[in-house]
Amino acid sequence: MREKVGIFGGSFHPPHTSHVLAAERFLQAEQLDRLYVVPAFLPPHKALSRGAGDADRLAMTRLAFAPLGERVTVSTLEVDKRRACYTLETLCEVRDLHPEADLFLYVGGDMLLSFETWHEFEELFRLCTVCTLAREDDEPTLRRHADHLAKTYGARIKLLGSCVPTSSTEVREALFAHRQTDKVPSAVLDYIHTHRLYTREGEISRAQALVRETLSEKRARHVFGVVEEAEALARAFDCSEETVQDLRLLALLHDVTKEKSTQEQLVLCEEWNVALSEDDRQVPKGLHAITAAAFAAREFGLPEELTDALRYHTTGRADMSFFEKVIFLADYIEAGRTYPPCLALRRLFWEGMEKALPEERHAVLNHAVRVGLDMTLQDLAEEGKYVHPDTVDARDFLVSQNF
Ligand SMILES: [Fe+2]
Ligand SMILES: [Fe+2]
């Protein structure tokens, strides 16, 4: 009898009980001799990966599927490539490992509905049988669609029944909010708790270790100063605990690549596909802001809304967000600064905050950022250095708003 080999891909971020249930049904229904569970590489720019890195996702996936026995292998085929892969590519690699086998591909019900948009989907239909589970409420729709695919493309599609779906997004949100979840196998939950995944506290301790281990003592002291300042600022604005923690994390990461040479920064941009404008290249000292943002997206899965505070912490830009302004200003006025204009700005800001009514605080922040930008522009002019247009835009924007 021909060997039967199954493939089950997903982001497994984290793996949850429905994944395991689906794999179990898949193994049984098709009597698979082997099942490859293939965690996908998560493209950093999609900001899907907050809370757990690739190594953790692999470890959790192994724990989640271990109870299904030796027929299941968690494969690093896609994660190792460090880029998004087409299913066809992975399927072909598995076929090369098992040239005589019948191949079966598991996809979620909603995936089957969009199958005709997949890269070379007809070739996929030629190479394997596609298996899926319906959500309890969409079985008729899925069945109709499976018939359509079979008639139109000669696809072999099997419905393995239905299940109550779980979403990894909901699991992640619950974990970040410190809510209980019973949607994750207990071994995975233990791993998550031991490694403090999907928590802001875990992210912060990882970033703290990174600062201590990779930056010089002097720079680390500055960074911890910015953390304290950003936290004080957030508290002065009565921010939620989540926002305070996000700002602490951003402060920790803002100079994470600062001690790399210009050449190293450029290499990182190249490696990480970060596009640089001509202006960016004219300001080598600002490159660390760009690479810090890319680092935070890649290694911490932070969304753009947060990484922009790193990206613009030296130049500023027009219409800066609250996160951007806080990191920009905290970097300027942290307690360790001894440069007299920084001290003056620190005084100006905090004295202004003391006097301000709650509704006037944002104006104090805007004004302080504007003064900071003026100082930057003046210093650059005195040193005869190139001025990034973002800095001029940032200042002009605030001036236009009368700050
Ligand atoms: Fe910096
Ligand atoms: Fe800094």
C-alpha cells in the first residue's frame, strides 16, 4: 500500500486545542502514516508576531502535537527559510522526501473558500487531496464550494466534519490581557507562562536583558533614563497600564542598534529589506532609529503604531503620535542629560506640566517637542550638518498649530 503523508500548516501563534483536534481528525480520517505540521514564517511587517518568536512558536507547536504520537513531525521547513513560502513549495519539498506517497493537505474551512486565489492552486489540486473541517455554521457553504472545486478543477476535496473554531488572535488577546484561556493545551500554557510569552512584562524583561547585554554601560544608563522619563510622562498623562508598558518597551528599544557602525546599519537595512530615502542616507546618525524600528518589528513583532515611535525618535515628523512625542521628548530630557539646553527643556516641560490643567497637558507636550525640534535644527545649523526634511516638517507642523 502507498504511504500516506499529510501536511498541516499554520502560524501556530500560539497552537491551540482546535489545531490539535483538527490534526487528530486528519490523521484518523486519512489513516496517515506521517503528518508534517509546518509552522509558517511570519512576515515581520505584518506585525503578527507580537509575544512569541519563531523558536518559541516551534517549541509550543512541538508540545501541542506531541500527544498525537510519533507519526507527527513538526517541521522547520518554512521557518528556516526566513521568508513567506508558497504552500506549493512546501508541498513539493515533502513530495521529494516521500516520492511514492499520496499527499494530503489540511487547510482551514475559510482557507478552502479562498483557495482559487492561492499561488498555482491548480497544481496543488493535482498533487494532493485537500482536507478541511467546517465551522459548525458553514458546513453547507463549504460543501457547495468543495463540489464547485471538484467539478471545475478535478480537485479531490474531503470534508472531515465540523468543529467549533478557535482563533489564535483571541488567545493572544486574552493572554496579553491576563485573562484565563482554556483554548490552549496545558503543556503549551505552561510553556507560555514559564517563558512569559504574550505578556508585556515578558517583552520588557527580554528588552532589559538585551540592553544590559548588548549596549555599553554608558548607553544602557541613558536608555534606562529614557525608560524612567517615558514612564513618568505616561503617568502624568494618566495613561492606561498597557500604554505605560508599551512606552517602557519602546524606550528600552530606542537605541538598541545605536552602537553599530554606519556600515553595519546599512547592512542591516539591506538584510531586513528596509527602504532608505536619499535623505535617510544623508544622516548616518539617524540610521539607528530606522534599524531600531525594524528590529522591534522583527524581534518583538511590534505593530507600526509603536515602531514609528522608534523610527522618528531622532528626526520627528509632521503630525507625530503620542507615542512618538513621548519617546522623542524623553530621549531629550532624561535625567542623565547634562547638556544645558536639555536641562532647560526638562525644566520647561515639567514646570509647564505642574501648572497645566489636565486639558492643557497635551499643549505642554506639543510645545516641549517643538522647542526640542528647534534645538535640534539650531545645533545642526551650527555644525553645518544635513537637516532631514522630517525634522523641518515636524517643527512646521507644530508651529502651524501654534505650539
Ligand atoms: Fe537615539
Ligand atoms: Fe537615545
